[in-house]
Amino acid sequence: MTRPDRIDPARFAGVGGDPTRGETVYWASGCASCHAAEGDETRTVLAGGYRLATEFGTFVSPNISPDPVHGIGDWTLPQFADAMLNGTAPEGAHYYPAFPYGSYARMTDQDVADLWAFMGTLPASDVPSQPHDLTFPFNVRVAVGGWKLLNLDDDWVGPAGTEELERGRYLVEALGHCAECHTPRDATGGLERDRWMAGAPNPSGKGNIPGLTPAQLKWSAEDIAYYLETGFTPDFDSAGGSMASVVANLAKLPAEDRSAIAAYIKALPEAK
């Protein structure tokens, strides 16, 4: 029951990737925030090395550049889809959910293929990936199968009903994986869906991630969209910390995508 799921390669046999569309998926998915090399102003050299300190230990993002030795250049599209949708490595091991495949599991096959096509155009890096530094028992990777059994669920959570809301929901819940930081977690590390986007402790232990429900965020949809483009708040403050990197990604999206995200946020129900 806890064995890693694998994708049938035939599922992607007729799915062609478009790198132009894939670039939009890339920025919306936030790949650069964790995997871009330090100091890389283009945010496209995916050498990894970002360190995420948590109560379970420190996770270190791997090299996912097209390098065939140190990156993922020798992977196939189905293997990439396995990682994105199932959290499964090519050799069949579980990935830790610090990699937000719990959200990416909602991606369409076409977006996975387009992202793969775009990533193949990026610079290769020969920087070796570094191991995670986790405490026992969290360094026992096989236990992640139990976590997936309890928590890996690709059902939608937030509001829809219009084309704009559905696009916003897809950007927030799938590609943007916003709930991974903005939603509290239960004792198993799963997202508390009845408190969706209601804010959560910072995984690093420093402060809290703000909630985005109507009672917590009074900004207009226009304010939210402007913030996602520029990083400036209605109070003339600016985005800092990890959110500054998120804004750098979302600023590259079409304006209608940022508006869709804002519409979704404004339509969120209150947490229970």
C-alpha cells in the first residue's frame, strides 16, 4: 500500500511538449525559488543547493538542470511526470514532500510535458546535489509512503464556477502550491483543508505565514494583483523573505493570470 506509484509510459506517448507554454508553467510553478543557483540573476541555472530548515531537519534542493550526470538530463518525460505527480524518483524511491508534489499532483499532463520541454532548454550545471540533513526517523525514506497514503490527494479545495476562478484555482492549488506555506498542517504533516489558506507557522520556525482568507486579508483584488506583480503592498511596504522570490516568479506571468489568482483569493471561504 505504501509502494511508490509509477506512471505508465504510454500515458505520455502522444503528449508533445511546447517550451514556450512551458516557460509560463515554469514561472507559475516556482521552480526557480528553490532550485536556481545562488547569485543567478536569470533564475534559470537550476543547480539547487537551497536549504530549507524544518523541525524534521534540513532539506537541500537538488540539481534539476539538464546536466545528464548531476541533473535530470538523462530522465524521460514519464520519469519527470512520476516525480511531479507522484513524488517518485526514477529508481523508484519516494521523494520527501518538501518537494511540493502534493500540489503538483493536480497538474495537467500537458503542463507537465510543456514544463519538461522548457526545462530541456535551460543551461546545464555540473554542481552535484547535496544530501538532506534529517533526524531519525525522518531520514527513513520508506516511511514517506505512509505519509502519501494519508495525505496525497489531488482533489480541488477552493472556489471555482467561472473561467477566471478555475484558472486562479489551478494557479494557486496546483502550479503555485500556495497552500504548502499558507495552510496549517496536522500531526501527520498533511494540510488541514478545513483551514485552507488560513495561515501557518513558518517551517523555519521564524514567525508565521499570513492567512489569506477574507477576514485576514482586506486588500482588493486589484491590490493583490499589483502586489503579485511588483511586491508593493497597499501600505507602501514591500515583499520580503521567500515571498520576494514568489513575486519575482509571478511578475513574469500574463496580467490575466495574476488577476485570476487575486479573484480566487477574494473568493476564499472563511476557515472553520
